[in-house]
Amino acid sequence: MGVSYLVDLTAGPPWLELVREFRAELQRRLGRRLRRVVARSSPDDLLYDGNVFVFVDRVDAEALRLVARAALDAQRRLGVEGLSS
């Protein structure tokens, strides 16, 4: 089963690169629990105070921890902590 992955391709290269890295990190950490990743067009393009939405098989403390860790690690790896457009 593949993961649905949707990103607005009008986004700038730094944002696209970060979203791709984040998705890859989520896949490594969550494996089959990861169901879908949806990213807005920029870090400032917010919907319900979020710019990337992660869907998992069930929300629990472990999933929340893994998603948060994946976000931090992807940002650190690319050197873009606090990226804005």
C-alpha cells in the first residue's frame, strides 16, 4: 500500500525540498502507519494553523511523538529551522 502524497507544486524550491524530506522521514519512522501527507503552497499558507497535514492509521501519543521528531529532524537536516517564504 502506497502513501498518498499531495503538495502544491507552485511552492518554492526550499519549501518543496523540506516537504519531501519530511515525507521521507515520516515514512521511515511511521512505516505502514502513515496514510497521507498534504502540504500547502508555502510555510506561511496556513489552514487551521497548519501547513502540512499528516494522516496516520490512528492518532496516539506515539504517532504524535514520531511526527514531531520527523519535522524537527527534517528541518535540522536541511538547515531550515523556522523556514518562511
